[in-house]
Amino acid sequence: MNKMKYLIALLIVSALIFVSCKQEVKFDEKKYSEEFRGYAKEYLLGLKSVLMKNMHEGGPIKAVTVCADTASDLTKLYAETMNLEIKRVSFKNRNENNQPDNFEKESLKKFEELFAVNKINAETEIIKKVNVDGKESIRYVKPILVEAPCLNCHGSANEIIPEVKELIQKKYSNDKATGYKIGDLRGAISITKKL
């Protein structure tokens, strides 16, 4: 009889240990938000500094070249260095590689809703733990708002000089990324990190 009680107790303890090991660790949104906010800030500042340097050296023509060539190289290097996936996405993309996936589309729609009621700001972000290709991952999306220098290449027809228009058309025949004003929602930075 004692052996039976011992065996039952052992089975119960084993089951409890198994269940507790299988329970998912709680997603610490605050911790991951701070981490991913840092990635986004560092990446965008690096990209902006290269863009502004080239703008000062060669004007908007050189800036278009940076966005066309250097930006994708910098993005790839940053992603490899930090061991994550990073990209800029928009419904009005210039580069066809910057089309949003389903998660990014949902995020961009949410940002558009917030923008429409003037509730988008520097703290706006979306972060979720999801399954990507069978691996637990963190997805982070933060809006990109148009600043004054952006108008040289993304502004209205009157703001973009003819040489820049011509170069954009040559590099991006399906460009949809013009007609913006300062403060407009341009798109988003999207970061994915596998756990």
C-alpha cells in the first residue's frame, strides 16, 4: 500500500513539474519595447546622419542615390550586426522591396487610424510576440513621420526639383512616395527578432 501511495505521489509531482516546464514564460512587453525602441532609434539616426551628410555634400540628387543604394546596404549591415530583421515599409512605397507583410499592413492601418484623429506621436509603437516560420519572435513596428528634409524627395510636385524627379523615375518606375507634408505618416520601421 505504501508503494502505491509513493507511486501516485511521484506521478503527481512529475506531472506538476512537466506542466510547469511547459507553461509559456510571460511576455515582458516593457522590457522588449525599450530594447526595440533603442534599435529603431539607433538605426534611424544612423540612416538620417548619412542622408543629411550626403544632402549637404551633393544636394537632393545625392540624397536620392543614398536612399536607393546606401540605405539598403546600411539596413543589411545593421540587421546582421544586431542579429535581427529590419526594414522600412509603406503603403505608398518607393522601393518595391518596402511593401508590408500582413503584420505590417495591420500595424500601418492602426497608425493611419491614430494619425487621422491626431493621436500618433513619438511613443506610438506596436510590439507583439508571434510565431515566425515556426520560431517564437518579437515583432516591433514604429511609425515614420515626414520631416522637412524628406520633402526634397517625398514632397509635392512643386517641392521636388526636376532633376530629382527624373532620377526617382529612372530608379523607381512605380514610385508612390510623393505628395507628403511635414508631419505626415510616411510609413513604418519594422523589426523582427527571433528568440
